[in-house]
Amino acid sequence: MNDSPVLFKSEGLSIEGRLGAGDMRKAVLISHPHPQYGGNMQNPVVQSITAVYQKKGYTSLRYNFRGVGKSQGAYGKGRGELRDLLAAFAFLQAKGFSEIDLAGYSFGAWVTALAAGKIQAGAVILVAPPAAMMDFSQTGAISALKLVLAGSEDEFAPPQRVEPLIRRWNPEARFSIIRGADHFFFGYLDELTAQLAAAVTRAAG
């Protein structure tokens, strides 16, 4: 993957990321699954999301939440990770990006949904938001939401639990269900990639 190591600060903590250089007008910030269950920026779904955006010409930033990999600190129960996302967003803004998309997978989708009401994102994509695992009651309207994607066999993001959330976030957002896929998209990464690529094309247009 075409990206390079970077460091930025979140509440005085050094946070590691990988920055992929692309168009200087558009960037995407990608957040990873739960830190306490092995989630990190090397996750295959996170890498698939990153690759889609890079192929579309975006500058990409994926990063490790506090306490993961070389990022300093310890698990912040969601509050700390939200501050990490906001710090990553500010890092991209400081580099001159005025339009920054957000994409998150699993726990990263939860943190992204929390952040979306606090910042002006260009477009938002949530992959497998874990409605059966995390509390989404503090999330509100997400006007920039374009796509929510989940597997039909996902026990952590069951479609029947995700769909009511989309009605609250943005009823105009597309909800795509990959038949047969579980939360990890084993055997379905190609379909995931194809659906993401189509959505990013529409959002950019």
C-alpha cells in the first residue's frame, strides 16, 4: 500500500498513522476496529477501505488509536478514541485539506458516528457499525452519511439492528447488505471493495 508513517498528537500522546499522498484537495480519515479485540490500522478491512480511496486519488490517513501499536497511552473507553479521531482530523486540516471524508469499520464506525456530529466531514461511510455491541444512543443526525455496509450474517452489526439507526442518522443514506458475509467479511472482501468503490465514486461526484 502506498503510504508512509506519520505521527501526530492527541492530548499530548503521540499517535501513529500511515499517510498516503494523493489529491491535495480531498482526503479521507479511516478508523479501525476495537483496540481490546486486536483491532488496528493493519486490519484487512481497513486496508481495503484505504486502497479504494487511494485508487480514487484521495490522500488517506489510517491510524492506530491510543494504546495500539506505537501509539502512546491506553484504551480510552471510546472517549479517548473520539479525541484521537478529532486530533487526526485536525492533523489533516493543518496540512491544508478543507474536504475530509470519514470512514470507519466496526468500533471505528462507532467512533466515526460519534465524531460526525462534531466536525464538518465531506462524506461519511460506516462499515459494520456494531449496533449489537456498542451504545449508539449518543449519535445524532449525520447529514454527510452516504453509505452503511454490513454483512447479512453479522452478529455484531445485524442488519435489523443497524437499519433503525440509519433512519435516525440519514434516511437518504444507502444501506448495502452483503449476503453471506459475517462481521469480518472473510471471503467477501472483493465484494466489499466493489461496493465501497461505487460509493466513493458517487460521493466524489
